[in-house]
Amino acid sequence: MIPAIQTLQAEAAKSLSGILFDIDDTFTTRGRIRAIAYQSLWTLKESGLWAVPITGRPAGWCDHIARMWPVDGIVGENGAFYFWFDQKERKLKKRFLDPEEVRAEKRQRLTRIKEEILASVPGSAIANDQLYRETDLAIDYCEDVAPLDRRAVDRICGIFNKHGARCKVSSIHVNGWFGDYDKLGMTKTFVLERWGFDLDTNRERFLFCGDSPNDEPMFQYFPNTAGVKNVLNFAERMKFMPSFVASREGGEGFAQIVETILQRRAK
């Protein structure tokens, strides 16, 4: 059994410099950002802790989030880039792993995979946010389509793998891309380039919050991790689970995690 988030020790909470968190079904609840979750993000920011979403969502969304949300940057499309808003220059800064010509070539290869998936897996669809993506292909299996079963999701993954693409299953999409990168790798790059320290020797300075199998590398890497309650829905499919779990789902669980961290830091 995973310990409740309320068992987080004050010493661990006080060692934190920031919170890293997934968005879909971690910060959101059934596709919506609840007031309690967004307010908790402002409270976290005002406490002096860094806040950085680590997401599979597209570049178009990340542009907005980096500009408008109380965050210190964002890693998007499963590690293909990070964005951050420079408050001094009042300008959005973008850091892609691949140059534009490489991204364009990879998008052409993903188009062929898209056609095969749609022809081979009935009920699958291109994610509605695909138009705003720079680097990957997102296949919807339960966000705006009738939920597909596990076998269908596995077939989607198999097609990506057959073409030499990497893929990850989130709570709503199967994301596939070409390239040896992931959320964790770009998070390390972000921390080094933005704040100037090596994450491998400072991993206790962050707590990661997530909810699904594509968060496993983060759950495995960080000593302090927390899942919202709905992460338990994937327990049988995951090898690495979070250190702690909230008693509430989605954004309400995220707010509970933030509240607990700040309470422990105040002791």
C-alpha cells in the first residue's frame, strides 16, 4: 500500500525548492481546471517554491501556459522542449531539442504512422490538440472518443514501435515521437540551463506529482513523488509507483498535495 501524502515528513518538505507536475488528470479533474487546483498553484508560487508543469500537451498550449500561469517554465510534448517566460524582457523563450528542419522531417514520418493507426485501430482518432504540436503524434483513446480497451491501446503502441518511434501512454492519449528523449531528460536540461545545478545530485530538491504510466520515469527517479488518487487505476500496469498518494483525484488531489507540503514546511 502506498503511504498517504499526509505522512510526508517535515524534513523532506523543507528540503524542496520546487514542485514538478503533470497536467492532465493530475492538475485537472475530468478535463477541467478546478478553482481549488489553480488557487493552490498561486499559493505554491507565493510561498517561494518553483512550479513547473511536465506534460505531453502541445507547444501551442505550452506557449499559453508559460505566459499566463504562475509557473517558472514548462516541459512539453513529453520532453521535446521547454518554454519559459522571461519577466525582465517580457518575452517567451523557447528551447527545442531538435532544430526546425529536423522536426519537419520527423513530422512527415509520423504522418505515415498516423494513417496506419487510424486504418488499423477502430475508434482511435487524432487528438484534437494535434494541430498545435511541433514534435509528436497524439492518438486519442479516451479524451474525445469512446474509451478504447487495453488491447486497442497496445495495438497503437505496437504500430509506433514497429516504425522505430517511442511512445508513452497517458491517461487520455498515446503519444509517439522519433528521438531519444523523454520528460525526465528535458527536465534535467531545464534545471541545469535555467537554474544552474545538476539534477542528479539535487533530486531531493523537487517533488513530482503525476497520475499515469507515462509518469513512471519521474516516479522512479525522484525520491519524493506523489500521485493523485486516480494513479491507483493504473497500478497493475505500472512498475514504479509514487512514494505517496492523495486521497482525492485530479486537481483536488493536487491541491491536497500542495497543502500538505506547505503545512509541513511551516512546522
